[in-house]
Amino acid sequence: MSYKVIEKKYDFENGDKYVVETKQCFHCGETGTVEIFTQEMFYLHQGMHIQEAVKSLDKDLREQMITGTHPKCWLEMFGEEE
């Protein structure tokens, strides 16, 4: 899967990041963005699964990378976890 890079942020203290556009959310119809580290982008391009490659994001934002569904939209559709 390829990701559309919106911006590259240079940060010498915490590590450089990419701002990546996510797919269109099927609930609200909007795209979104997430920020991932340069090394994580490399891992994705090497074919690693998101849950292994992008450990800096919580599962809600990793889901947004996969399906485009924003965390807020997910809650509106399915409610809180039990």
C-alpha cells in the first residue's frame, strides 16, 4: 500500500516525521492525516504490517491508516469498547 506524503517535518530532537494523508472515511467522507516517523515509513515500504511498522501510533490511528475511518467516526458508528 502506498501513502501520500503531505509534508516532511524535520525534528533533530525527536526524529523526523512524515505527515501522511489517509483514505477517505466511509462515515464522514473526509480524508485525514497522521504523522509517522521516517523509520516507520521505511518499514511500511519494506512490506511490514502497520501494527508492526508504526508503533508510535495507537490502534485507532493505525486503523485510520488502513481504512480511512477516523477515531471519532469509529466511535459514532460502533460506540466505546467494552
